[in-house]
Amino acid sequence: MTLVLRTTPLPSEEYDVNRVRTLSLISAGLAAIASAACEGAAAPAPNDGAETLSTEMTVPEGPETDTARRPVAFPSRREPTATAPAPAPAPAPPSPRPVPHRGVNLAGAEFGSALPGTEGRDYRFPTAEEVDYFVAKGMTTFRVGFKWERLQRSTYAAFESTYASRLDAIVAHATTKGASVILNPHNFARYRGELVGSSAVPNAAFADFWRRLASRYAANDHVLFNLVNEPNTMPTEQWVSAANAAIAAIRSVGAHSTIIVPGNAWTGAHSWYENWYGTSNAVAMLAITDPEDNVWFEAHQYLDANAGGAEQTCVSTTAGRDRLAPFVGWLRANGKKGFVGELAGGNNATCRAAIEDMLAYMNAQGDVLTGWLWWAAGPAWGDYGFSIEPTRTRGGLVDRPYMAWLTPYL
């Protein structure tokens, strides 16, 4: 079975159970927009033949879509767990300017379960037009997701030339605009469903992939390397070992780029000190090593009840800063740099206050935080509840409501 992505959202079981809203949530979001408009908040333009920048495409259901990301059946996301206490964070020095990396995740090339799949039907790369739109808004950084299995059809193999050239094109366009591009194999520390660091996908295979990718982009100092998206359901030590193998491979080819290492357990900032997933990130990530000491540690943070982005609600107007605090405290206590690779909240007054407070908080942590990215934009989201993909009308491109929230911080 396939679904058509146009102006309707994907059902949660078809793409990402913790990203894509049901039609009822979309309806609730539209009601919230109308309410915000009555209070003087920015509201979307009337639907004057509006369509997203995407063209029609289909995404088949399957186990390798983002449903693997935060399965609702995973009990540790719901039940109380033993938690190691986080130390009280030291006060942050004042930040003289916004964090340097401010932008959005450009998703699409990783969509769909078909392998290798067909562009335009199973997946679609971001476009130059999208990059230009967001750069004009003041964004400086784009995290471009792609599928490892499409770029490298089998482990240790050369990259597939057509898919690689499409990735090259978006990187070249964005970086010539002065933006940074974060390359992100959106694979959850897996290859064809098998964990990195396992006998099926040994660390050597993961290192080979990163050696090839680093060689391809080593000369472009606007490219950063994000090792994977959201490792999960694995021992934290296994992930750390695989990450260290990839870091060594990147440096072996003379690439000096910043390497972004995500935490285990879906990379949540709020769970940095928790141990329901095994050894906490706060402990295990101290074993990450880089001979050039040019690593940022990545966290993601959503503001709904389970912190996974499943709902359009936010638990409080300070949920962002409250949940980031353990991660920020760990960075400062250990002399590390961090990056918030995904954040979002629903289109309602509580979430708007929480997001704006979160952005202000991150700017104030500029000694340890290097940037943040909204989740998400890209050419195939349709009416996905967190999308900031602009809509196209006869009068031109129209901002999504969230852009009014983000613009003061760009």
C-alpha cells in the first residue's frame, strides 16, 4: 500500500509515529492558528490555491521508515526509570550574540522504505529553491538527511553515482551561499535494519562508509559530519565504540571537519543522565575521542509529555530550558561543545511561549552550545504539523506560522 504526499499528512504508522500528526491533530492545530490570529499572532495566508513546494510522490510503508525511531511499544519511554542525579549546572556567562548555527532539518532523501527506491516516487532531495528561501530568512545551517543504503548499496562498496551526485548538488548550492551543511545518514545506527557494531555491520563497515564520505567532502570547510540520526535500543558502549571507529576513519583521510556525535536513546537532552537505556550518555560519551578535539555532542529535544514529538502539546512554557538543562550542565562541567539537532513544538500559545523561551535559553548558553535546528522542512511533508516548508500561492511563497516564532532568533 502507498500513500500520496501532497497536502495531507502521512498516517503515523506510515512514516514516523512521533512526527506525523493524525488528521485530528491537524484540525486541532488549524483551530489553534485561528485562535492565535484573533490574539494578533501571525496566521497563515488564506488558501489561495496554496500548495507546498513539493511535487506529488508516494512513500511506501515499511520497517525502514522512521517508524523505527521511537516505537510507542518501547516500554522505557512510558514507565518510570532509575535516574542518576544530574549535577546542578554552573551559571552561564552572558552570550553576546546568537549561537552561530541556526537553521532547519531538510528531510526527504531518507524517506521511504524501498531500497534503493526511485527519486520522485519513494524519496526526494531538498531543492535549491528551499535553501534560498531559508537563507533569505537568516538561517545559516541545514542538516540534510539521506539513507546510507541508497548511497552505499552494500557495505564496503563504492557510492552509487546518481544518488551521490544529487547529494553533491544540494551541498554545493548551500555552501556556495555561505551556509553550513550537516550530512546526516538518517539510519538510527543501523544498516538494513542491523545495528552498527554488530557482527552483521561491524565497526569496520561503519568506518569504511565514513572514510569514503569524509574523503568526498574534506575540502569543503562548510560541511560537518553527523555520524547518524538518533541511535537507540542498543548498549551505549556499543554506539560509542562505533562512533570512535568512524571518527578515526574521518581523520585518517585528512578531513578536519567538525564531527557531530549524537547520544544514545534517541538522543534526548532530557535523558542524558538517565540509565533506563543502559549506561547513561553522561557517562559513556566521555569515552568519545578525537585527535583533533573537534567534536560536538548532539541532543534533540521535544516538549510534549514523552519528549518524543508525538503530540502537538507542550507540558509547560519552560519545558525546553528545563529539559535542556542536564545536557547543558554536562557540557559545561566536562568542557564539551553541544548542538541541538532537532526541536519543535505544536502551533499553540503554550508551545510558542516554550519555543521562544527555549531559543532565548540556548542563546544564553553560547559558551557550550553551538546551534540549533528546527524539525523540519523538505519537499514532501505536505501538511505535517511541525513543517516550516513554505507554501506556494499565486502571490508567491507564504511562510508557515512557525517562521514568525523563529525569525527574531535568526
